[in-house]
Amino acid sequence: MSKRIDVKDLNVYYSKFLAVEDVNISIEPKSVTAFIGPSGCGKSTFLRTLNRMHEVIPGARVEGEVLLDGDNLYGPGVDPVTVRSQIGMVFQRPNPFPTMSIRDNVLAGVKLNNRKMSKGEADALVERSLRGANLWNEVKDRLAKPGSGLSGGQQQRLCIARAIAVEPQVILMDEPCSALDPISTLAIEDLINELKDDYTVVIVTHNMQQAARVSNKTAFFNIAGTGKPGRLIEYGDTHTIFSNPSVKATEDYVSGRFG
Amino acid sequence: MTDTLTPVKKRSALTKGQLPKWAPYLVLGIALVLGAAVLALIGFNALGWGIVSAVFFAVGLVGWSAAVEGSRRAKDKLATCLVVGAFLIALLPLFSVIWTVLVNGLPGLTDPGFLSTSMNGVTGAYDNKSVEQGAPVVGGIFHALIGTVLITVLATVISVPVGLLTAVYLVEYGDDRPLARAITFFVDVMTGIPSIVAGLFAAAFFFAIVGPGTKTGAVAAVALSVLMIPVVVRSSEEMLKIVPNELREAAYALGVRKWRTILKVVIPTAISGIASGITLAIARVIGETAPILVTAGFATSINYNVFSGWMASLPTFIYTQILNPTSPSNPDPSSQRAWGAALVLIILVMLLNLGARLIARMFAPKTGR
């Protein structure tokens, strides 16, 4: 239940502005890949092109290919909705639906698409997803309560449960811990470690220790200056990137000399 | 124990001179007495007494404060006086209106049969009899109440889908396109249309497509819709705009289609604001007189059919009762009925406003702590 992603010669634009230039990368299934780099270097923008969330922004477009197990996401006739149901996403700030209960939030992907499901199946899916997000024990007695009543860390895990409830192939995480305290961060990192047994996980992070802790492979993005496009500088095993990078800029960044 | 702990009352080095707590009350008392004295010289009246006393109070308190507390505190007191004064001036007409309508309207409202009978068959003879022989005032507003409710409901049924869908287009699909900008412009223009023009438009429109002299409740409902739609569009648009984009993206990321996202996530999140906006739009048009007069005419009998025949409504009822009393020689019963109808209208608007608050609270996203 996980697929590989190959990106070929990808350019990402906001209207005429080239935001990310010429990215080639292969993301392995059942592994955690981390994107690191200074602010504004295009890592989040690039991440959003992997499930066609980029084009939600008016004027945004993409050139190049993103292959999910060989199928181009940007091929003619590909429905972005199909793409997004296979590649889930967790955002920087926890965003449970405020009008829905915890249970309905987990079932949102099913219910909003009006897929029919018996109560037994739904209950099983809720429990499976919440257990998968390490949240079941904390919320099992208050599934009917609104999701916005949970703490920030719990809300973020609720969003992860919501994402895995639609059973995607890949989970994208855009700085999932940047709004959380260290304990909630630890809970999410443990969860990421478990998720990689079933899913392809891609995570954007500003926290280099986090990238070192959770990821198998790391990609370093950088930007030559304001107004210039972001580029993929170096991609390799996390261990190599952090201990023996081949590019000077990567070494400077991971050792904290800039950015 | 050292004596530093004993509660010796010593002035703190951090405070300056302060007016005692009772200072405002003392100044108010003096101002009232002085005001009464001044007014006694030129002829007493309550309104003048209030104004003169207020001026004395402000001058006295600010002057005293300036002498004891310094200029900054005095300016603070002056600003407080101005703010409270403005507040009282704003409240004065409101209370005055409610009081007048209550006093004049209660006799009509408490009249038996006022809410349950129409003016059908009520002639000047009955009014003359009630004035000359003390018989009870007959006739009521049931037909007008029915008309107001039916016309307003129909206007709401027309305006809400049009207005809400326009707002959805502007916020979710408009993207600042020329069409969206044109719609926004015309909605702004529509907001400023005088109500009589809306009435004439609806009348002319139905004259053209149905036939000359078409006056029914439905025509009035169309006229009111012209007034309501821009209000509904504006309020719904504002409410949809404040739904965080993150929620839309969260739904998209789950593989939910755009129209389902709007229907199941965006609108439910904004529904409390939308619903209260709609209720306020209804409250805004329910008291319109001119457009109803030219589109539905005025009737004295009960008419449940909005698609045929003239129809009464509360505002037109008030208007005709005052302008053309049922008995020209004894207009008092008519004006009593008009005031009663006015009271009912105000109560309706108040209930709608209360309803808007209830709806907003009922639909508001729950925090659930």
C-alpha cells in the first residue's frame, strides 16, 4: 500500500514567477524522505506539487513530470481529485473541520465524498485510523465531541488520522510539528516512524534534528537569492547528508553556518 | 516585628492627587440643582433641564479634575463625558420611539379580535358608533399580518438562493475575474436603490409580462427581493470569505471535489453568519411601505393567495389607516388600529433580531471543551 514517486525535470511557477527549478528526485516507497532548506527555498511549494495541491492557488502551474509508480500525475485527463485521494497531506497548522465531531473528522474523506458505509465499517475505520495515529486511547470516550476541543498536538494527530482514513499510497507532511510543543512533536515523530511501515512518507521540516531523527533520505533545497528559483542541491541518505555532504552549501546549512 | 509592617496609611509615591469616589455623584447633584435653577428663570422643561445639567456636570467635573488631578486626568474625564453623552443621545430616539409605540399601540393590540379579524366589512359607521356610544373598536390586522408574512416569506424564498449562490460564485469561483468584479459593482449599486424604485421596477416588469394592473403579493415579493438580494449577497460573501482557506485545502487534500467542499465544509462553517445575515435582511424589508403599495395595493379582506388579488401588509395598513381613516369624521379608532399594527411590526422585527442571534448561536461551530 505504498508507491514510489519519480520527479523528472519539474519546474514550478506562480503565474510567471519560477519558484522551483529543474527538480529530479526519486522517492522510495515505505520510507521517510525529508526536505530541508532555508525559508522560501520552495520545499513546501515542491511538496504541494506532489499531490496537485499547488494548482489550488490561482495562477500556479507546473512543467515536467511527477510519476506515481510510473503514472504521470500531470498527464492529460488525470483528475486531481483522484490524485489527492491517493496522496494524502497533513498541513503545518492542525486544521480539523470545526463543524464536525472527532469521529466525523476521521470519516471526513469518506463522508464528504458521500461514499456509503455501514455503521460497523465506519466504527472500525475510525478506530483503525485513530489507533494508527496513536490517538485512540486519548479520544475513544469522546468521539462525538468537536475536534476543535483537542489540544494542538492531538488535533494534528487527528488530521493524520483523517489523512490515513482514506488509505492513501503516500502521505505528505508540510512542517507537521512546527506549531507543536516538544512532547507532541515526539508523539508525531514516533507516529511517522510507524507510518513508514505502510506508507511512503514525505516530510518538510525546518528542524534538522527532526530530519536526522525520522528520515531515511534527505533532500536539501536552497535558493541563490531573493527572486531566484529554489533548487534541489543535494539528495541522499540522511546519514550521508548530515555527516558527509558532497556540496559545500549543504554542509554549511546542516552545520548551522547559515540559514 | 518591625514597624514597617504596621498598616500606616501613607500616600503612595506612585499616586498624585485623586478625586474621591463620590465626586461624580456630588457634581451630578449640584449640576441637577443648578440646571433646575437656571431653567426656572427661563421656563422649565425636562429636555432643557437634561441638556443644561449635562453641560454643568461636564464643566464641573472636568474643571474639578483639572484642579486636583492634573490635565491628563481632566482630558480623560472630558472624553468619558463626551462618549457617555453621545451614547445617551443615540439611545434617546430609540427609547422614545419604543415608548411612543408602546403607549399608543397597546390599546389597539389588547383590543379583542385585533389579531384575529380583518377589516372586511368594517365601515365608518362602526367607528362612529365606537366613538360616540363607546362601543368597542372593531376590525383588526389579521389580513395585514397574513400579507406581511406571505410576502416576506416569498421574498426570502426568492432572495436566499439567488443571493447565496451569487456569494458562492464571488468567493469560490470569482477569482477577481471581470464578471465577478462587475457583479460586485452592481450589487453595490443595488444596495443603494431607493425602495420605491424597486417597487416601480417590479410593477412595470409584471405589467409588461402579465398585463397592466397586475397587483399581487408575488409582485410585492419580487420588489422586496430586489431590496433583499444585495444585502444577502453582501453578508453571505463576508461570511464565506472568513472561512479559513486551510479548511478548503484540508478537504481538497482528502480527495473531495470542489462543489462538495463548498457544500459540506465551507457553507456549514459559515452558516451561522449567513443565517443571521438573512434574518437581518428580512428585518430590513419587512417594514417597507412604498414598494408594497405600488405592487400589492391594499386590501381590507383576508387573501391567502399571493398570486392573485390585492394584498394588505402591516406597513401599508398603517399608512392607509392614518392617511384615509375608515371614518373620516372620527379618525381615532383608525389611528388606534394603526398604532397597534405599528407595535406588532416592531415586535416582529425584534423577534427576527432575537431569532438571528439564536440561529447564530445554534449553528456556531462548537468548541466543546
